[in-house]
Amino acid sequence: MLAVTITGGDEWNYSSARARNARGRYRVGMGMADSTSPPLSVLDLATVAEGSTDAEALRRSVDLAQHVESLGYQRFWTAEHHSMPTIASSAPDLLALQVANATSTIRVGSGGVMLPNHSPLVVAERFAFLEAFHPGRVDLGIGRAPGTDPKTAAAVRRHTGHGVEDFTEQLAELEGYLDGALPEGHPFAGVRAVPTNPTRPPVWLLGSSGYSAALAARLGRPFAFAYHFAPDNAAAALRHYREAFRPSRELAQPYAILTVGVITADTAAQAQRLSRPMGLSAARLRSGRPTRLPSPEDVEKHSWTPAEEAVAEHFLSTYLVGEPDEVAARLRVLVASMGADEAMITSIIHSAEDQRRSFALLAKAMG
């Protein structure tokens, strides 16, 4: 059992956190790893590689879910993005259904659905639909960012009447539908989410700052932090989540996921080569010229500008890139130092074969 002293004197260990949370109202899906490793999960963005189509990217995502299930990964989440040529996961609920239909044990869900983009009733009904077909395997991860640029966000939200400023009210309404009834006096009291189920998916709060961490702590909900693009905020947010957590009917003790970018290969040089397309893609997105994910061969031919190099270096600095044992050691230390219970791995690689091998090598190295 791994016990790690965290800044502020907290002591955290993976096994005891899982055991305590078994007393909660619902299980958040706590798997087992070896004595020194957290459970592993996957965040996949249905990346569209240069030379492929959006439809092929979606099918590749389903194939990847089957692959990581066979490797023992615990959950497979997809995230809502809009109008981005590199990412095909615009409808994480529909993709989760396809993934669930193609697998049998891995948990499926969203990482996440951007709640201000939608009616809470529609979100509740779609995830109730998922739960009806795959009871006990569904996670509903909720975020409050738009998942796109401001212009597209306006197009997405034009009929919702919602924004981040009333996120807590939207969340309470969503959970009311999932619980079967809104409180008396609510404007929509009496409205029910259909289908109704004997079980409901756990609601995870997602974030890259302290806001969602504080809200998850106050409501007693599981929490997932996006370290892969906001590393500077992670330690403070997760520490506050643990320290301020209030037990709820849903969860007895805090439970946190740390989402980490990982690319591994048989050699460190090969892993670095596989990571470079992601850096160039980030640079193009930053400059307002988003494209599909280029191949390593195209990146090697590219004439980099100093600005592109700077963006790529900054973006890749949050990723763990290297050979498997080195990456696994760094991942264990990172997750433990943050006081997280689980590592959710995102791996953006041009080749489906290289991506599958990266997840396989990591699983083996983590035990």
C-alpha cells in the first residue's frame, strides 16, 4: 500500500481511499492496481489524423476502447469539442453508447459534457438512456467550459439560455432529474427524465482551476482535474478538494482523478518522435490555423518558426514522454504527489497502431 505525505501534512493512499468510498451511495468505479500504482483510465478525443476522416476517427476511438479494456484500464471517457478539425468527439454521449455496446466491463462516459451548452433535462435523459442499456458502467463527467472558440460557443448555446454564471443551478437541476424529482417550488417541478432507472450514473465534476474543485468538495462529488493542460493549478485545486470535502449520500470520502498526457514507445527517441505532431498541431491551433493531426514524417519535413517551437515546447512540457519504465515511474510520483486516486491517460498519436502500443506499454510498466 502506497502512503504519500502531501504538502500540508495530508497522508493519502490509494487502497484505503477505494475501500472507504465503497460505503457511498454509488460506486464511482474504483478498480485495483498493484501496491504502488493507481488505477489507469483513458480520456480519448477521437483525434482526426491527417489522411483519415472524422468517421474513421470515431471508429478508431471505439477500437481503442476495446483494446484498453483488454489491458485492464478502468474507464474510457470522451470529451465534448465543437468545430475543431483535430477532434471528432462532438457528441460524447453518442460515442459513449457506441463504446459501451462494443465493450463489456470498462466504464464509459464523458470527460466531459459541457453543461452550459445543453438543457439539463436533455443531458439527464441521454445519460439515463445510457444507464438503461449499460447499468452500473456509466459515468457522467460535467464541465462548464464551452469546448470550442467563442463564435462556435455562441452557435452552440443560442437556445439554452445558460452560461457559466448559473452553472451551480444547472447542476442542481440535472441531479434533480437523475434523482427522479426536482424540489417543490422549482420552476420545472413535476418534470421527469425518461427513461427512469433503478440506478443512476455518478456525476463527476471536471475542472482545470479551483472553481470545480471547491464545488465538488462542497457537494461531495468525485472530481477530475485536467493536469494535461493546466498543470500549474493542479496541486492547489486537489489539496483544497481533499481538505474541504464534505461527505454526501453519493460519496463517503474524496475521490480524484488526475488526467495526464502520456506518450511512450520502445525507446525514448521514438516516443519523442511520436509526440512532435501534437506540438505542431497545438502551435497551429494557437495561431488560428487548426488542422488535422500531422504525421511524424510531415513534421520532420516542416520548417518550424521560433513561435511554433515555443508553443510546441510549452504544450509538450505537460506530457510524460519516454520509454515505458521511466514514464511509469514519473506517473506514479506525479499522481501520488497530487494526492489523486486514479490516473486518466490521454495520448494523442497519429498512428492508431502506435497509440495502441503506447497504452499497452504503459499498462505493462505500471503493473
